[in-house]
Amino acid sequence: MKSDFQFANLCGTVYRQGNVVFSPDGNAVYSPVGNRVSCFDLVHAQSFTFPFENRKTIATLALSPSGTLLLAIDEDGHATLANTNRRVVLASHHFKDKVRSAAFSPDGKWIVVATGKNAQVWKTPGFHREFAPFILHRVFTGHFDDVVHVAWRADSRVFLTCARDMTTRVFAVTAPSSGYQVITLGGHRHPVIGAYFAGADQSTVYSISRDGTVLTWKLHLDAETTLPTRAEAAGKHFFAVPGAKAVTTAWHATRGLLVVGFSTGVFGLWELPSFSHVHTLSLGQHPVTAAAINMSGEWLALGSAALGQLVVWEWPSESYVLKQQGHAYDLTSVAWSPAGVIATGGDDAKIKLWNDNGFAYVTFDQHAGPISGLQFARHGRVLFSSSLDGTVRAFDLTRYRSFKTYTTPSPMQFACLAVDEGCDLVCAGAVDKFDVHVWAVQTGKLLETLAGHTAPVSCMAFAGTQLVTGSWDRTVRVWNVFERTLAMEAFQHQSEVLALAVRGDAQHVAVATLDGLISVWHLRDSKQVAVIDGRRDIKGGRKVTDLVNAHNAGAGKCFTSLCYTADGEYLLAGGRSKYVCIYHVASATLVRRFQVSHNMALDGIVEELNSRRMTEAGTNLDVLERLTRHDTDRDAREAGTLASASQLLPGAQRGDLAERTTHPEIRTSGVRFSPTGRAWCAASPEGLLIYALDDRVLFDPFDLDVDITPTAIADAVQAREYATALLMALRLSEPALILVALEAVPPARIDLIVKDLPRKYVPPLVQFVAKYAQKSKHVEFVLMWVAAVVRYHARELRGENGVVGAGDVAAALRLLKKVVTQWSADLGKVADENAWTMQFLLAAKRDLDLDGAAAGMEVDADV
């Protein structure tokens, strides 16, 4: 199995905090998700997450006018400049203070950054790597409190700054050496959250304060330099949103549209200068913390940090272009269906289904407690879930509804779930009464209660017809649930059992225990065949409250989730650590270790704590900041976005020490391999991380000759020597050349070419056809190739006679099965809709004919 997995995408999280920005064409929106940035393509309904990471959670985004440079700044002022086309990091910089706003100039030459009470103007770095790409042009001062927003004039010579000191200032980037004075715009009674230039000559300024006041200013421009010389008030307006504070704003200069998000979850759209109310909509009861408007002025991007929600609203048609929401709390379980659908369950009692493009398209909210287990039926059309609310539910993935609920006579909490291969039985393990309950899937009847464990049941899985359960009583028990005797056998361990996984052939079971070991048992012989010591592999990371260093803090590290690969040779393990490990089971060796996150805002990431954060009394300042978070986080407190904010007494210097505060810890609550074996996912506090094999084009030829060149392949295709062209392309191993040779083959000659194809070229052909089928629109053409390969080379595809690359061929065949199954479902749906449409049209025509005949009879009667 290949182990060069690379980060591919991030699901389960669509927005965390900060601002969102549209691409220059208005067809994509960039959103900060933790310490990463995700891009949502609104036209093609696709999403991807950039592979780079910031040091901490991103708070500010800025996109260049050309859309090629993306500046992501975290909450500590560390910035990353990336190329959006190649998705690589060009430069990094530390602004040495918290950045609350940043913006590229319209001509792309300058970047203005609001750091503390100042505004810094930097020259935009180029596309080439330099030692010091960020060059400071000038620092603009004058505000008496933090600057929270910056905005440019269209000619990139003047910009605005808004601050908490209730003023707006107008600065010139390259002002004359003498005679120019900075213009200060006052008049507000609350902090200013946004200001923008307007008008054909950009001589009008609108400033918006937190209390919902909009002031209009008229700037007088110098005739020679076009720089503002003085300003005068021209108007004052108020938003008619009672009991709400303005949190975020966005401006469309061409159409004169102002978007304002409020603390009550309402956002409004106003047209200026007439200040006419155009549109209002409520997204919920939590504040709208981010707003953006695209180039055409028709799409509004709105984000809510408390809900983790991102919405793109088309206000002219009053319809959603995008509406995505992640889990409100941590992910607890994950499952991957044979059709490629990923299901996630969280502490918010919700289950979400994610497609290949990274979008959640279904949310089930029937449970009343955190989700503890998920599993798809073998055919992938039914999803089973267990919850701490004491129920097990079955969901129909065709109609997207819960069609069966399994309960017990007395209420209890379920911690794990298992479904047999025939989808006849569903089992769940209890936390409080230590029993295993067995139901019939079809009838929902409780068939049996298996007693024997003396501690909470933590995990279970079916191994053929046997049920394997693990418990905190340090035993793994094997039950014959399909026999009347209910025979049971126990495997004793040295520590509490946390997770288990059954190999695909149902012969081996891997068990993870609290001491960091993974034990592999042979079920038929009831003996231990391998032991993997993962304590050193999973060790690493120190929490803020740890009193020992990271090397000695590994005592509590352990695996809590296991998953076998399809061939059963490798094991994927994740748990209470920042690492996910892949082991080779037979040799009990570590193949590769992945660090799922580098976000230093999470506990357990850093190896050593910063000694400069320690006081003389030995107290960590990070711990004190958590206790006084409500006092220090002015941004969230003023906007009303601080979760469970305390009502502090006047003069109080610290927050309520009895208030429960949380600081997320890095861990992996679930790991799963994809059905094809070419990707795996891990559920973490950052979201659902997906890692896949790197499919970049690599020159990897075999059996190569000097006569095999791209020109020779083109000549062979031109001469209609299709078999020769295909063989040369496969030997050259260039996907573009293979595609040309493959599509040039007439459909009538596919069988003959595949029949005479040498056996050693079958694996690369199958792998290419599997990748080609994912994006091809030639359904019948691809199916003809698949049918011919299966018809003449079935023996090689089964892995007999020592065919090289059998594992990759198996993954390609699983991918082909997934694509063909999806085609069958889509074509069947289209055919059914066409048949129903034809039936309707024929029935309508028949009714019209009958009505016409009846009308003719009435005319004859009148005559």
C-alpha cells in the first residue's frame, strides 16, 4: 500500500471567525476555518481547503484585486501570503500585534494593515521568493484606540481607518511633503465599525457606528492633487432594527449597496444615498459576524461564528446560493459508505452527510443527545446511529428520513454500535448497565440482552456471524449471536479496552487499550498473534495545564479509534494525541505518522511551553488569560458575540472564576479508510480532515524504448494503428497521451484491442480507466472498456498468477464500482422522470381530445 497521503480537504467546518471575501469574478468565496482557509466554488458546487496552515486561528483575510494573492493573518498577527492558483505559500510575516483588518489597494501595489492603534502600509510582495518580501512603506498614527476597519479609495492613493475612539480618519499614502493634514471625521457616540468612499469622484464618505448610526460626509478635493483638504457633514441616518447592535458591514460602490449584520442575527440591505431599505432577513438568533458582497452586487456572503454557519444569499431572487453549517461542537464519530458518502456525528446531536465535493447536503437532527456511533449498511443505503439519548436510529438515505427507532424498556446511554453484514441485526453497548442489546433491523424488536461485561461497553463490531465487544473491564468478548446457546469467549487484556477493528476476512481483530498498546487476536484460534507498542509513536504535545514536559506527559496518550485497510495488511490508528499512525500489522512496525493539526491555539500541539509566559510565582499567563477572557476580548464583548458573556459589576477587574471555560484539546475521535483505499479521514476539533494519495502527474515509465515518443504515438493514431498507440502510451505512462490513444479507438475495435492486450499492461489500463471514468461524460464508451477488460482479463484482476500491483488494481476496481453505481442511479432517475413526463403528456393529450369531442357534441346539439 502506498503511504504518501497528502492533505486533500477539510469538511465539517465551513466558518470559524473573522471575515470572508469573494473572488474578483464573484463566483467563489474564501472562508477561514480554524488555521486554514477554504474556498467554495459557487458555480461548480465544489470546495477545497488550502494545504498551508497558520500558527493559530485565522482572524483576517485579504485578497488581491487579481485574485492571485491571499493574505491570511491569525489572531496573534502572524501572516501567510499564498498564491491561490498554485496553492503554495510565498511568504510569511509577523506584524507583532493583533490585526483586526487588512485590505489590498485597488491597483494591487499596497497592503494596509490595522495593527493596534496604527495603520501600516506595506508594499505588496511579488511572486518570487525573497529574503524579506514585506517592505514597510509608512506607519500612520493618530487614533487613540484600536483601529478595527480600513478601506481604500478607487485610485489607491487615499484610505480610511475606523477606530474604537469613535472617529474615522482619512490618510493619503503618498502625501505632499508639506501642506497636507489628516482629516478626522467625528460625530459618532459609539465605536465606528466601517467607513467607505462613494460617488463618481469618490468625494463622499459613509461611516457606520455600532449603535446603527450612518453619517454622510462630503470631502472637498484639491484640484491638482485630488487629495481631500477638508470635510463637512452632509447627513445622518439610523437603522430601524430595535435592540440590535451593528457588528459587520460590506459595501458595493458601483450599485451603492450597504450590507449590515446585526447582533440579533438579522442582516439588512440599504441603498445609498437615498437610504432606502431594500431587504432584511434573519439567519437565527446569533450575531452575524462576517459580511461580503460580490462583484455583481447580487450575492451576499454572511457568516455566523456562534453557529459555524456560512450563507450566500441572492437577494434579487431571495434564494440561497449556498447554505452550509458545520457541527456546533466536536465531532464524535465518522463513517464512510461504499458509495463515497461520509457521515459525521457530533456532540450537538446532529448527523451530517458530506459528498465528494466537501458539501453537507443532509442533516439529521432526530437525536436528543451526542452521537456515539455511526455505521452504514453493507449496500450503503441505510445509516445506523447510536446516541447517549438512549436510542438507536436507522436512516433511509434514499428518502432521507428516520424510518426506525430502537429502544430498551429502561432508559440507558449507548456508547457504541454494530450492524451485521446481512443487515439483519443491530447491536448497541450500554454505558450505565454494561449490557449489549440486540434488535431485529426489520421489526425493531429487542431480541436479546447480552450480560457479562462488568464495566461500560466501549466498542463493538461484527466478525462474520460473531459479535466482538470490548469493555473497560479489560476484556474482549466474542458472542455467537446467531446461535441459540449464545456461546461466549473472553480475551483478557492488561488495561481498559477503548477501540477495536475487525479485518475484512473476519479472522483477526485489533484491540486498542488504555496503555497505548494494540493487540491483534486470531478469532478462530483464540490466540494473540501480534502486539503493536504505540506509546512512543503517539507521544508528543504538552497542554498548558501539564506540570511535566511533553516527553513525560505521554502516560495518558492512547488510541481510541482503529480501522483496517481493505486488504487487511495495514492498520490506521488515532486517539488522544495530535498524531494519526499507519502500522504494518504483520511486522508490527510504524509505516508513517501524520500530525493532523499545527494550530497552536489548541492544547497539546506545542512540545515546550513558552518560558516567557511564566511568572515568578510559576503561574502560566495563558491560564490567567482564560480566566479573564471576558475582560480582554473587547471585540467579542462589544459586538455581543462572546459566548455566555458575564454581566460584570462596575469596577470589577476580573471575570467570574466559577464560570466554566473550555479550551479545545487536539485529539482524533474517529478514523476511517475510504472504500477505494486511496484516502482516509480523521475527525478532529478542527473538523473532518481528509487525506488522499497525491495524484499529481509523475513520469514513471516502464519497459521503455528509444522509439517510443509522443510523436510516434501521434503518428500511430494518425495511421489508425490503435493497439500500437495504446501500448506505447501505456509504456510511456503519460496520462495525457493515454487519453489521446484511448479516445481514438473506435468502439467496434475495443473488444479486439483489449483481448490482445498483454497481461502486464492490464493493471495500468484499469487504473487509468478508473480515473478517467470519474470526469468523463462518455458513459457508454467507458462501460465498453470496463466490460471488455472484465470479460478477457478477469483472472488477472482477481490477483492470481502473481500479477504485479494487485493492491492498486483492487482500489481501481472499487473506484470503478462506485462510479458505475452512481451512473446507474443517475440514469435510472432520469429515465423514470422521462417516463412519468411522457405518461403525463399522453394523459393530458387524451383529456384534451375528450374535451374537444364533448365540445363538438354540444355544438351539434345546439344546431
